[in-house]
Amino acid sequence: MWKKPLALLGTSALICAGEMARELSTFRVRRYRMEVPGLESGREIRCLFLSDLHGKEYGKENKKLLEQIEKERPDFILAGGDMLTRTQPETDRTALALMRRLVSVAPVYAANGNHEQKMKENTELYGDRYDRYRDALKEGGIRVLENETCLFRKGSFQASITGLEIPLSCYRHFGREELQVEEINKRVGESPKKGYRILMAHTPAYMDTYWEWGADLVLSGHLHGGVVRLPVLGGVITPQMQLFPRYSGDMYTKKDGQSCVVSRGLGTHTVNVRLYNMAELVCFSLIGKRD
């Protein structure tokens, strides 16, 4: 009486194992479109968003990933952090090699994730490793935004791009701190008054606070899509061991037009699992509102 259930269980396990192996070896392009003010009717500006690479390579020296990035013909590229893994120094080289080649495609703006930030703030563990990594990015022509804002202009369109580093206590697995708008203002200042406001904030756990700060578009990652994704429910678990996070890997839009895109990431670390949760390169198009 147990033969059929056991056979079914074994078959299901094999299917899941095969799917996980496939998803860990490839990526997809996920595309979003959003109408923005200040852009001529019908005009399009394309941006690529990379997050949570963790030193992953798709082909030798990320050849497959770079080829796809070139095909997308972006106007600018944003890197949202965790491009390396702090416990694996060899991932620094992989991340740098990719990032520095992106500059030949389009202007590149980079913010830090928790891995870069922990290296930066815990020099007793990591020495000057972060400084060397950051300096190499800057020498390669990449704008590194450490609690900073810069402007991107194309024609009459203007966007502010802010890279936010939140307190490391906000990344705790248990007992993480709340984040207030005042803390964001303390770190990056008040949100710009003009132009389209893009905020790169690595964890989506404080999305309502980012919107309250004034971001028109928030770009996050960190959750790797929730590791396993289920229909309707979405991502299953966060790095902080919280089940079914509200924002785990999609585009979400408020009634007032504010939105966020949460990348499912390009790599993994520690728990190398993806199931029904393909790694992704995010491409979003900013579209001028038609009259």
C-alpha cells in the first residue's frame, strides 16, 4: 500500500531537484514598465537593475550575463548591493570584473548591500577589503553611492538616484530594529524636491518608510525572491527567517503612483536553493505619460 505514495514522493523529489539545478545555472530577464512625470509623452528611458550577484558567474567571466545586458541597450545601470559575499574574498574579483565592464555599456551607479556594508563597518574582521573594492569601482568609472544622492539627466528628464545604507541592526535575524524616516533623513538628507526620485535600499523590509521618505521608485533585493516561491503566496522565507514576506520579488504600486521593484537576485549564498524562483536581471522602462 506504500509503494504508490513512495514512488510519487520520489518522483516529486527528483523533479524538484532537477528544477533547482536548472534555476541555479541560469537567469531570466524580468521586465517592468512604469509611467513617470517629467518625461515627454511616449518617450522611453531604459534601466537595468542588478542585485545579489554574490560572485555568481554565468559563463566564463559572466559572458552570458554581459551579452544579455548589452542586448538590453540600457540608458543607465543600477547595482543594488551584495554583488560579492563577505565570507568569500574570491567573489570580490568576480564582482569587480563584471561591474567594471558594465561602464562600457552605460553609466553605472552602485549602492551597498548588507555584505558590502558589514565589510565596511567591521574592519576588525575584514581589514581594508571594502576600501580596496570601493576604490577599484570608482577607478573603473562607477559612481558609488554611500548614503549619497546624484542626478541622472537625459534630455529634459531628470532623476535623483540615492543609495541608502540603513543601520546594520536592521538586518538582524531576530529582534531587528525599526527604521524611522528621521533616520533616513539623518543619513541621506530629505528627499529631493524636483525630478523623479529613485531610492536604492537593499532590504525591502521597510518599504512603507522608504515611501514615506518620498521615493517615487524603490529598488530592493536581499531576499533572493524568498528562496522558494508558491502560487499566490509568493516568496516563502527571508534571510531573517520570516515567513511569507510582503515584498519578496516583483513590482508593487501604490494608488498614489509610488512603486517599488524587488529583485529576486542573480546569485545565492550559504543556502544555495532556488525553486520556482528564477534568478533575474531586472529591466524597467520609464515611459512618458501620454496625453
